[in-house]
Amino acid sequence: MSGSTLDPGFRLCWYEEGREAPREWLAELRLGAIELCLNLEGAGRIRGDQETVELPPGAWTIYRQGVPALTGERQAGKRHRFVTLEFSRWFLRQCLSGSGEHFHPVLGQFLAGPGITPALAMPERLRPITLGLVESLQHCPVGRPACETWFRGKAIELAAHLFYRAAPGDRACTRSERIGCERVARAQEILRNRLQEPPSLKELGRQVGCSPFHLSRLFSQVTGQTLQQYLRQIRLERAAELLRSGRCNVTEAAFEVGYNSLSHFSTAFREMFQCCPGLYPIRPRALPSPDSPRSA
């Protein structure tokens, strides 16, 4: 599943998939453009002429396409969730402020002028606040006329988080933030593996090592969703996968992901995919319009 929003200065793409064949996701990156890859789930690999960078879950990197070209690989048969955000030079020059000495080295080189030499940075861990910002890209809260403006603002916000190096005295990512991010990631993994019978909030908190109240608040801070919203999302996405594959009919898919009421399942599915589940396999969602973040 992937989607994108296009603008003269930036392109944001959301990928969520498990493919039978490997994916090469850098093929459409323009020569000389700079791009962020924010990796939520699954492992990626970016190859240059002289180096290879492994991109683990919960990490991000920045690179510039050039000659010889960089290539990006994703292992077949694995689940992958990641976001790419491509920027043009003029867009960043308009949006970014501050001294070049505070820019990420790859960005500083990019802004200095045109060139065709590729550049690739080592991955860094996504901080909880940035991880939550990335997850929020799935749920645009404004109407269609305002979508492009909203996504442009999010692109600039991500640039502010990731394109600047910390100045002396700035507060770095705290140990508690790292632990919080790990707890949320663990809770997400548990929920994905127990769609039919998800644990109670109390049990989930016990498994990840914190109180139910703290986990609930932490999950919302990091992901921008409540636990219940996240569970609903992954249940419906899994049901859509089952329907697309032809392995299940509507009733079987509903029960497989933990819905005991077919009417509740149909209503929720229609709200998310704008199509009733019975028609979904034969009328999958169209590719997104420029102001739409996702497609199936």
C-alpha cells in the first residue's frame, strides 16, 4: 500500500506493504534531489558505489541522488512501513533559516549548489516526538481544500526536526524518551500479533513495563493515535490484505481480525476504505489525488 502528495517543492510518499518481490524505492528519486527516509517497520538497504547503509526499524537517514545512482532495497515477503520525503533545493532555501554550520552535513552540501555526486548519511534513531509526527501523516485532519497546505506544513516540521544538528547546550534525546519509544513499539508489535484477542490495557502495560495510564498517554504522544484507534486501523488493514489475497471472504476476514459483528466490521471498513468489503477485492481504491496521503 502506498500513497503520495506532490508539490513543486516536495514529494511525500507513504509505503505500507508486504511484497512477493523485492522493492527498489529510489528509482523515481530525481537526480540531484535530497530525500529523507523514515523507517517505521521492516529493514531497508541503500547501496552506493562505495558504501552500503542498513536502515533498521525506527531509524531515518538522508541522501542525495547522483551519478552513479543510489539504489534502495527492501526484502521480499516482509512487512514494510516507511515514509520518504523528497525536497527540491529552492523549496528548502525558502523554508529553512539559520546558519549553514547548524545544518546536517548532507543538507549543507546540497544547499551549497548543484552537483551530481551522490551523498548518503548513516542512519539515526527516530526520537519519540519525530516518530509521532511521522505516524500522524496517515491521518490528515483537514478537508481536501486544505490538505496540500497541511502536508506542506508537516514536511517543513519534519525538516526542522531532522535537518539541523544540535547546537552546544541543546537538550539531546533523553533516556526516558528512548524507553518510551521502545515501549510504544513493543505495544504495537503485541497488538499486531494478537488481533483476534488483544490484551487489556492493564495486561498490555504489564507486558511493556509501565502503568496502563502511562502507556495510554505515551502511545498517544508518540503515534498521534489512541491505542483503540491504532488497533482498529491495523485490524482493517489486515482484513483488506486478506480480501485482496482471496484467502478469505468478508465474514472470514472479519472474524480473522477480531470483529464479532459483521455489521460493525462493514461500517468500519467502509469508513476507512470508502468501499464496502464485499466490493473491495474487485474495486480496490484508486491511486491518491495530489491532496490525498494514502491509497490501497
